[in-house]
Amino acid sequence: MKKAFLILAFLGVFTGSAFADVPGEIAFQGFLADADGNPVAGTVQMGFELFDAPVEGSSLWSETQDVSVSNGLFNLFLGAVNPINPLLFDGNSLFLEVKIDNEAMDARLEIASTAYCFTAQTALNVPTERHQGRLLRRRERTGRGARRQLRAPLA
């Protein structure tokens, strides 16, 4: 069995269809070397699995991809084979287990926020009201002549 080392980076985020401008998959890239530190080249079967704990825990999502590796470098999109349920990203910690040729790497990777996530969190916290069954965003004005304004209905 081949023992491999990974240097990884997560890019992008996962969102629902309400935010069409935000990527719908998670970009994942890294460097893959063999046990001697030599860059791997060719097609490698990589497995990915999200867990709710850094060790053991419950499996929440998984997929396997045949990944093209060139001079140790690879790029792929998590969720390209098996879509990731956006409800998994509810603020609780998630941990990604990576397998190379069905052999799990030593430690799971904790998933962290990206810039889009901070914007999405802000959007979730915008105060809202219902008017005639329609959802409205509330905006407070301050200063002289302050009054509450209701903005256009949200789509």
C-alpha cells in the first residue's frame, strides 16, 4: 500500500440555490507525495467523507473521485459526484477524512469558514417582518427624523 502525504487547501463554500452567485461546490486542492516525498503523477482514487467529530463520530456525507495528479498537484470539487446537503453547514464543526487508494490519511481536516460564509451569516441575521404573507427586510434609520423603513420584498 502506498503511504501518501497531503498539503491541502479549501476554497469556496457550499450554499443553497438562493445565492446564485456563490459557488455550489467546495474547491479542494493539494499536493500528493509518496512515502519517500516524491510527487505523485497519474490518476489516483481519492475518497472524501464528512464527519461530525475529529475521531470516530457519524459519517454525514461521502464520495469517491478518480483524480488526475500532475507533479503532485491536484484540483477537484467536493460535491461534484455526490451533492453535499447545504444543511450540513449549520454552524457545527465538520471534519473531512481523505482516503488515497482506500487508505485513510492520519488526521481528519476541520472545515473552516470562507469569506462567502461570513456574508451568508450576516444575511441570516437580517431582521425580517411579514406583511400580507410576504417577507420584508427591516432597515433602521438613525439621526434626525429617524423612522423604520421596510424595503422591497425578498425574492
